[in-house]
Amino acid sequence: MKLVWFRNDLRLADNPALRHACAGDGPVAALFIISPTQWRQHKMAPIRQRFMLAQVDVLGRELAALGIPLHLLRVETFAEAPAALSDLCRELGVTQLYANQAIEIDEQRRDHAVSAALAEQAVSCHWLNGCCVLPPGRVLTGSGEMFKVFTPFSRAWLKALDEEGFVIHRAPARRGESLPWQPLAERELVDEGLGELTADPRWPVGEAEALRRLNIFLEQAVLDYGETRDFPAIAGTSVLSPYLAAGIISPRQCVAALQQRLGYRPQSKAQPGFVWLNELVWREFYRHLLVLIPTLSMNRPFKAETAALPWSWDPDAFAAWCEGRTGYPIVDAAMRCLNTTGWMHNRLRMIVASFLTKDLHIHWRLGEDYFMSRLIDGDLAANNGGWQWAAGTGADAAPYFRVFNPTTQGQRFDPQGEFIRTWVTELADIPAAYVHQPHDWLRLKGRRDYPAPMVDHAVARVRAIEMFRSLEK
């Protein structure tokens, strides 16, 4: 018996672990482990848990149709996984375990412990690359080391991809009679606090839905992506991040579909489609970094010297940021959107992260954790990489003296205030000329229903620069 352990790779197509397990004859079973306590410790958002478990339901039904049973185990923490897997393998007569590699430190430690436990009962473990186009350790400098800077990584990544190429593997063929599938909602495996285990209508699950979104984006928006991606009121992005984070679609499928759409693989900014491909390369870069530098999974900064920065932990200021009460419309709109939908446009993520760290001078770790606790696409590598970039502590971080001005960012990327008026209802009737700096207009109308700016950006910017300059002394 061969066992496939599904994690953040909840798909049939282009799944290396599933493909290798299904090669040859012999029975195949599958496994998904529910770890509620561990998920909470990792700040996994309830909306992401529901999305993931809704996809597990779909996956279980699709596997059953292929004659592959999906077993579900509940263990509270990763520490319990080795014993639980040992028991299941003994019960099923498993001789080989297949899984796609994890990149986070806690998950890697769990997998090492599983390998050791299963070795004692002669179960061989096969760990494959299912989370990256090119596996961590494949893209190296001339001296054989992993990259710590994005631009040379990107060049080397594109070169390696040209040299190696890749193949998208179809879902496995039927292996036996169809099997019954009992939905998760009928099982006592999931905490009641998560509510209904059904897909959010804003985020339908399923591989078909992920491919539909990808194809619509490639047909309608990819050629203009470089010009439209920064405007949150425009449908200019792929909105695939939740599906990539859960592994409902693979990054290789995205690259292959882009190449098929264009008839070539773009190599430079001058070529249409490159800007979106480069975003996929950024995703790869952050995942490779997480393997290279395990301390990134431990709340440590990429730039070690920045651990000495005198960050604030002001709970009242942090709460105002979380709730969208800062008095800066684009920041407040972005945070209210996140709190309602579980998703935030990438330009807005940069704006609000800069505001928290450079205007309020609050530690990026609080923002990183809050995002994970709310995002449907919460992914440690991308989230940590983005937050440290914004805070000036990470790889390829902007120079510390480059601080986003929230007002001018709003004026530039939401010029008519469409996005702001959608989410900051107090400003729904304000003229576009005042939407980014509404306070004088509100005062003239005798209104106090929207807060005054909680900080003076110009003053806060100077303080942020002084914080970083103090490290040079």
C-alpha cells in the first residue's frame, strides 16, 4: 500500500506526490491531517481554514471517484503527527509514504520526525517538490550558494527554467471502483467555532474554479497587468493567491498557461506578460529564502542588525490600524476590506504595512501576525517576505528612507476614491476632490463621523528614518 499525504497541495493535477504514488500497480490511499491547535498557534485565519477544508471535501470526493480513499486524522499539534501516522500506516499496511516537501521550519521538523518514526516500521518516505516551479536549492549563485537578492535570483531562475523546462502532469487515472465519501460536515473532526464548512461564495473551491480564474485573467488582463495591477478599484490582478496558497493550482500550471497564452515565455520587462511572471518569481524567491534562512520562520528579521530597532508595541495605535480607524482613507479602506473579505490587493498590502511600520513605528511582527489571522491566502513565505520588505528589515527591502506617503499613494492608485468610498462608508458621499484628505470638508459639513489622522505623516517619516539611521552609529 502506498499513502499520499496531502498538505498545502490540495489538487489532483500536477501533484508530484500523487503522481509518483500512482505510478505502477498496487493500492493507493490518501491522507489529510487536521491540526486545529497547531493552526491557531500559526495564526491561520478561520476563513483560510474553512476554504482549505471545503477543498478537502472536494478532493476527497474526487479521489473517491478514482478509487482512492482519503483518510482524515485529527491531531492537535504537529508533535502528535508521527505517532498518528505510524498507527495509520500499520493499520493500512503502508510500505511507502509520498508527500510534497514543506518549507516552513515547524513543518520540516514534523516531517523529519515522521520519517524517523516510519523508518522503524520499514516505511520509506518520498519527499517531492510540489510547492515551487524550481525546488529550493536548484537556483544557485556562481559559487554554489542560494541567492539572497531578488534581481540576480530572477535572472538565474529564468535561465534555469529555460535549461530544465518542466512538464505539467495530468490527474491520475481511475484505480478501481468508485468509493463513498462522507462530507466533513458530517464528521466530528473540525471545531464548531469555524462555522459552516462550506465555501465562501466569494471564493469557490475546486481546481476547475482556479483554472477558470487563471484563464479569464490570461485572456482579459495579463497584457495590461503592468499598468493596472496597482489600482484596487480595477479587476487587474489574477486573484489566484488563495488557490496557490492552498495548492489548488500549482505555480507550474500558471507558468505553463502564461506561456501557452503568449506563445513564448517572457524574459524581460519589454515583453508582455513578464510583469506577472515576475510576481510568480517573487513568490519562488521568498519560498527559497525560507529554506535558506530558517530563522525567518521564527520571527527574526532577515537583516539581523534591525533586531535592535526601537519598535513600538502600542496596543491602542495597533487596534486603530487593525480596525481601519487611522484617519487615512486608503489605509482604512484597505483594512476594512481585509476584515470583511479575507483578502487585500497587493498595492494596499504595501501601503498599510508601510503605514504600520513607518508611520506608527509598530513592530512588523504584529502586522505579519494580524494578516495571517485574517487572510484567506495566508502564506508564511510571501507574508513574511512582504512585511519585512515594507518594514525595511528584509531581503531587497527598499532603502529605509523610502517611506510610502499614504495620501499620495491613495491619490495615485485610487484617484477618484472608488475603492475608498466602497469600504469607508462615512466617505461614500464625499466629492472626489476631497476623498483623500476629507477632514476639512467634513468639518465644513459639521460632521465628526470619520477620525482625524492619528499621526502627522511628515513627522512620522522623519522619526522612521531616524530609527534606521541610529543603527549606523
